Amino acid sequence: MSVTDELLANAERYAATFDKGDLPLPPGKGVAVVACMDARLNPYGVLGLSEGDAHVIRNAGGVITAGERRSLAISQRLLGTREIILIHHTDCGMLTFTDDGFKADIQRETGVKPDWAAEAFPDLEEDVRQSIRRVTSDPFIPHTDQVRGFVYEVETGRLREVKP
Amino acid sequence: MSVTDELLANAERYAATFDKGDLPLPPGKGVAVVACMDARLNPYGVLGLSEGDAHVIRNAGGVITAGERRSLAISQRLLGTREIILIHHTDCGMLTFTDDGFKADIQRETGVKPDWAAEAFPDLEEDVRQSIRRVTSDPFIPHTDQVRGFVYEVETGRLREVKP
């Protein structure tokens, strides 16, 4: 049995007691969260989110690239969110390599150099600030007066704010 | 008080009882989930995930673009995941507009046409299949023998598989 099959058994249990079938499409709290995909960072637990509350956007590093700007534009323009919470975290995998090294390894193995930036970063707080700036300078995200950035500490469970 | 401030109060409560400070960086279950950012879709609840279990990647629609292929390459190559679960859902916002219409609206308002695809789709199941194909045809994601796609039903809480 694959891990996927194991998780599908969990999904059947979730459906068996499900009672949230009438939630509206727009997020109830009007917030979009952009966080790292890291397994230890659970935005629902940390922020106390429930079904229906917030858009949750995640990727390797919690970085802001064209895809995240696309999702945030859709979130605000079509679904009414107004606040943005950015979350990076300590002990992040993105601190452990460089774009050049990672892409050279892939090119060595496959013969092809990836046509994307890996978005590795050497300084956690500075990349949170960089992410804030990428959001606030985007011409297609209308509401950028409530964009705040944080580092989640995987060691302590604490969320600490990074000033822009 | 902003909604962000309200969620930060939740984060203090999470940290106060936190006891998972020794989890390793690689996901314990070796799985990466790619799901829509929709507020009603809670991958932790649906799949029974806990802190440390899985990478969770999310965006508007749960689509596969360059950014998701970047995250999946990092997830598998640097952090050892082997299985991929793709989740779209019923009543998705991406079914309610077209790329051309959305981008024309933005251009009318800002004077600038977005340089990204909005990735709207008219057929839910077909876009799950499209996402599977985008993953399995990517040259930089090494393990594509366990890539399965699903539709989450926001009305019933059920997860149903889409055959490729």
C-alpha cells in the first residue's frame, strides 16, 4: 500500500463526519497566507485557521514569484481578500544550497538546465523583506497596505515578525 | 485590530503548547501535495496530515506551472519525497472566468497586461489530467510513477480520484 492510499483512508474518515458543506467561496477572514511548503509548518495550526477562513498559497521557501503574484491577484481581485501574511521559517531547505549549484547538478544528470530560478536564499530575514517588496511593487495586486512578513521557528513553534 | 493581528494572537496560543521542536527537515511520509489555495479545502483535515508529514504546495486552482515544478524538483531531489497528490475541487473560482477576460480587466484598470497565464480552466476533471501530464512530462522531477489526481467536493467533504 502506498502512502497515498493510506492518506485516502484518512480522507474517507474526514468525509464521514463532514458538516461544512455550505461555506461560501470567498475566504471569510479576507486574508491570503503565503508560506513555505515545509512539512513542519502547519498554517492551520499556527494561525488557528479553519475551513473557509483564508487562502493558503505555498511553495518551496514561501517565496514570491510570478505564480504567487498570479494567485494573489486572483485572491484579491476575484475573491475579496485584503490582507497578506508571508511566512518563512528557520532551518529552511532553501538555506542549504545555491541556485547555480542545484541547477548544475540537474544539468549534469538530465543534460538540461532548468529554465526557472530555484530561489535559494542565504539570509532568512532578508528574503522575507524581499518577498514583501515583491508583493508591494507588483502592479496587479491592488491592496498592499496590509502585507506583513514573519519567520516561523520550527524549534519553538513561535512566529516572529520581520520589519520591512 | 486587523485580521492579521487576530491570527497572531492564535499563533501565540499555538506556541504556548508547542511540543514538536525536534522534527526532521525531510517530510516523514515522503509525499508532496499540490492543492488549490481555496479556503474551504484544508489538506491537513482531509488527508489527516500532521506537522512533519508532507510538503504542501498551493496556488490558485492547484495548477502546475513552472513554480510548482520548481517546488516539486526541490521536494524530491533535496528532501526525498516520492509520491505526488494533486487536488482540485468543486465550485472552484478558476471555473468562473477566462484568462483573456481577467487580463483585459486588469489591463483596462492598470494600463498593463499581466505577463503571466491566469490558468483559468472550464473543465475540472480535465484540468486535473492536464496537471498530471504537466508533472509526468517534466524533465526535472525524477519520480513520477506515483502521481495521482483528485477532485475534492466542497459540498460533501469527499475526495474522488480522477483517472489520467
